[in-house]
Amino acid sequence: MKRQRSRGGTAPAVVAALCAVAALSAQAWAAGTPSPYAFEPSAKPVKGREVNTDAEQLKAGETYKDSIKPGGKLFYRVVLDAKSHAYVSATAVPELGTKVAYADELKVTLQDRDSSSCGYDNAQFNAEFARPIGTYASRTIEKDSTSCQRADTYYVLIERTSEATSSSEPWDLEIRHVTEPALKGAGPTAAPENWPRASPAPPAGAPRDRKGGTSFFNAPGLEQGEWRDKLKPGETRFYKVPVDWGQQLFVSADLSSSTGEGYVPSALAVSLYNPARGLVDSDNNLAYDGKPKSAELDPLPPVAYENRYDSKETVNAMRFAGWYYLRVSLNPAVEKPFGAKALGLTLRLNVKGDAKQAPAYAGPAGEFQVSDDDRDQAASGQSTPGAEKSDTMRLVGAAGIGAGTVLVLGLGGWMLVARRRAAAGPADPGPGNGTPPQYGPPAGW
């Protein structure tokens, strides 16, 4: 298993700006350089505590930001009902160029008040270069289970394990807590045993260009097909693809050829995350020698509710529909033998099977579904902020059209009244009334 965001002053200002850009470029991957990871703008600051009784609460549907030091153990609190599945994810964002070891690890655990684990998972670098990594812990509602099923306060424990040789700088954390409604009635409880494992033929159609984002938040949408991007040594790109119930996702990533001579083990790291940002699978083993290379994730099962009951993590994580996120990182060590220029990256995505009916949730599915808007985002390559901006512009446009229509109709009515008054001639002011007739707009305009 591969698993592992005045004219006189213009010239000096421009020169200064260019010098600053040049200096930043020269230090791009120097140790301690902040990661370009785009944290969700709505992420709230939170402070993890060493003692669980001091822990701050994480609310469902919210995203938070914190940091963790080597050897750190941070507690947070969540309040769960007795009906919903719960997920808490953590994404660690080390500074670029800092030293990490193969086994450096981020671990997330969800536990009850008696320290019994409801669920946990960990993410390791598995390649010695800094990049965002993450995983989640979950609480699953099960009919015949007595562990972690009651409505109560629970605790989230996030731990960082680092080798003595690793850098001591803290890792930034993006933490997200989401819930998934239970089913209305009894549902499947047995994990699937048989599903297609043969890799499909390459997707049809010419390759299309799509620039990746720097985080889950600004990842552009992709649909089935072949997608091209460029990746510099040390860079990480995020993408997202909608996968509906009953659909099966196949992923491969190709790295282009390059001039130069050398050999870099673990040159490309490819990871797939589910809609709750849980780690599905990873491939960190692609070695690069300047020739074209390809990495491919193992076949994954079709998305199904009952996958959650499988003990194998790659199956268990394919438990709901929604956006699946692809993270691709290029080892900065590639720069020394092959230069700092960007290498060509080609992603091949196959989404097989027709969408099936969603399970009978007892409440809104929220982000655990694929909507028509999601499919439009995938086709156009929009990211979350891009889609939000587009929605805002549509609302503004609709409001503008509505206000303009009201104004035009109102002015038209006023002109009609004025013309009728003019055709009738001046009104007789009558005895004692010297007020001339008024032909302006009606009161209130």
C-alpha cells in the first residue's frame, strides 16, 4: 500500500520593488520561508491546550488555524450528538526548506471523556522534504456499538512527532470539524468485497491546461480528462474532482523529461484526500532521473456508504460523495541536478460509472454530495473563491437589473402622467389658490 492557501518617485519605487522580487526569488526555498499555502479566509484562530479540561471548542462546519511544535500534544473539545457521524481533520503546513524526516508524523485522535479512542489516523512525510500533509479522525455511528455513540463532549488530540534531526520550527495547522447525518433507517453494514480493480484506458480528448491551487480552499475543479500544469522544485499544487455515489476514481501523475543529469529518489509526492480531508492514499516513491516518469495510485473502490465498515484505510475513506482533493508536490532536491525551471506535470483522471442514488440521509447531506454547481465548477476549473465571486457577481447583476427595471418603469409612469397633465392644460387655481400646477415627478421620487 502506497499510503503513507508623483512621477518623480515612480522609477525608484519600481526599482525597489524589482529588487525585492529578485531577493524573494533567490530565497524562495531557503529554510524558514513561509509556505504559500492559502488558509481558508474564514479560519478562526484557536489555541490547542496541553490539558483537555482547558480545551477550546471546535464547532461543526467551522475551520480553525493553530500551530504545533515538535513533540506537541494539543487538545480541543467538540460536542457531538448521538445521531451524526463526526470528522475532525488537521493539515500541517511546515515552512518551506525546513528539515523533516521520513517518519515525522501528524496524528489526529478523537476520544471520549474516558480517553477511549473513537477513531484516529496519522500522516507521515515518507519523503524528506517539507510540504503540507494531513489526515482526520472520525466518530462513526454504528447500530450495535456502545463506544463513542452517546451525545456528549469529546476531545480531539493532535500530536506531532519529529526526529531529533528535524527542524524545530512550529508547523501551522488548519483544522476543520464537519458532521455527516445518519441514515433515516437501517442501512448497509457490510463492507463491499468485490469491485473493479482493472485500470481503465487513458481518458479521451486532448490535454487541457489547468493551474493548480496552493491549498484545499483554492484548488481548481477538474473533471475526467488529461490535465497539464507546471511544477517548480519545492512547489505543491492542489486540485479537486467531484466523485458521486457509485463512481470510481482513477488517478495518475506524469512528470516531464528535463535536461541535466542526476537521480532524485522520492521526487514526486502524490496524495488523495476525501471530502472531509481524510487521507485516502499516497504515492511518494517516484524516483526521477531526467526521463519521463509516471506515478499511479492503486485502484480505489466506487464511492459507497458501506465502505466505512472496511478495515482497509483506502477503502474506508471512500465513504461519501463530494469533492476529492489531489495534492502533488515536487521535491526541492530536483533543482540541484536538473535546474530551477518548472517541469511539466500531467494528471490523468478517470471517473468511471454512472452516479447512483444517494443514501437516505436523515438530514441535509451538505458537502457530502455532488451538485450541478459542482459539476460546473469542475468543467470550468473554478475554485471555491472563484465560485463564490461568480455567485456574488450574479447576485449583484440580478439586483442591478431589478433596481434598473423598477427605475425605468417608475420614470416611464411619471412621464406618462406629466404628458396627460400637459395635454389637459393648466388647472384652474380657483379662488384664493395661487399655486401653479406641478409637473415634476410624483412625491417620493
